[in-house]
Amino acid sequence: MMRDDDAVVMIWSTYPDAAAAEEAARALVEARLAACAVLLPTIASIYRWEGRIEKAEEVGLLLKTTRARARETRAALERDHPYDVPAALTLSVEAASAAYGAWVVAETTPLVP
């Protein structure tokens, strides 16, 4: 039986361009904070910022990690993000296959030196 901390979650964010999103993705996977990062092609975001309605082209980033690593993953994402107020949303996953869940757990478990 899988522990609740081993449950797969996804973290959503957006970046100003593909290079910034890829740099973040690689760093988070290399640090074992995410098992996988999916870069979504250019998306349009419409939002209110400093009293004005804005529209920006961005790249979406979806990170796959565990509930146990989500807080640390979000903190690293926010610390290194180019935006002043980045989206760093943890999304629950209703279900994942046992094999995929085990892979995510294995890939986000820190290596013992």
C-alpha cells in the first residue's frame, strides 16, 4: 500500500519563454525534486497585474513529484523563478498507476551519498 506522502502530485507554473522553463525543469529534475517536467508550448495568459488587464505569451511547466516533496519543489521553483509572483500551484492527482507512482517516488527520493 502506498503511503500518503508517496502520492503523486503535479506542480503548475508558467515562464516567460521556453529557455527559462527548460532551465527550471532541468534543475528541478536534476535535484530530484521532480521526476518529470512537461513544457507546454506557448500559451496565452490574461490576468490582472498592478490594476491593469494584461496579456502575455508564456510557456507552461508541469512538474510531477510526490506530496512529500511538493513543498520543497515549490520553494525551489519560487526561489529561482524570473517572475516576482510566480504561479506555483500544487495539484492533486486523483489516481496514478502503481508502476508510474513507484517511478515518481523512486526518481524523487534523494540519493544517499
